[in-house]
Amino acid sequence: MAEAELDIGEKSAGEHKQEGTSPHSTSAPSVNAKPNNTCLELVLKVRIQSPKENDFIEIELHRQELSYQNLLKVSCCELGINPEQVEKIRKLPNTLLRKDKDIRRLQDFEEIELLLMKNGSSEWIQYTPSLTEKSCYNSNAAKMTY
């Protein structure tokens, strides 16, 4: 009877060893594996500075086209604002983005905030045009990229 128990124990150990190697041979993706499109795109979380609203949206920028102008254009188009109203772009918590080199250093899912120009009072301009109303170009920001 001891031999029968030993045989069962040996068989169980062999089965466990075989089961332990089988998950590595499957073609299931790893938990840490990234889809192919994330290598080509930089995903950023963007919002407008506002005391009332603090939600972010996610935008995608092609890694081959990382520039201040492209970040401004895509952010404004996604948020439905006029790029000429953007005074500054801030990487949270406290870093101003000023040039293309700053944008190329960004990593996936960093939080970006657009600061809108003040309109003479202490209130921030609340301007949300339709996406087709204005082209996405900020001449003031273009001068800052040098």
C-alpha cells in the first residue's frame, strides 16, 4: 500500500511540473505586453485649467510628430477650444512646456493642463467653439518653440 501511495505522489509531482511549464508555451499575451499602437503613439491626459472641472481626456500623438505645435493642435481640437486662447501648457504638477524638446521628453499618461488667457478680469475665458470653427494654430506659441 505504501508503494501505491508513492506512485501516486510521484505522478502528481510530474503532473504539477508539466502544468507549470505549459503556461509559458501558450501564445497568450503577457500582462506587461503593450499593443503595437502604443509604440507608435504617445498617450497623454489633457485638461483645461478650471476651478469647476478637473477631468482629463486622453489624446494620442504620433511619436514621429512630437512637437509643441502638434500637442497644442491636437489638445485644442480634442477639447473643442481655440488654440489662440491658450496662454501656457503645463505638465502637472508644476512644469511649463515651452519647446519641442520638452514635448519629446513626455512619457505615456502624463497629465497636461492648458492655461487659457485671461480676459482683463480675474475670470478665465470660457470659450468652446465647434471643432471646425477655427484652425488649430497659435502664433504666440509658435514663437516660443525656439
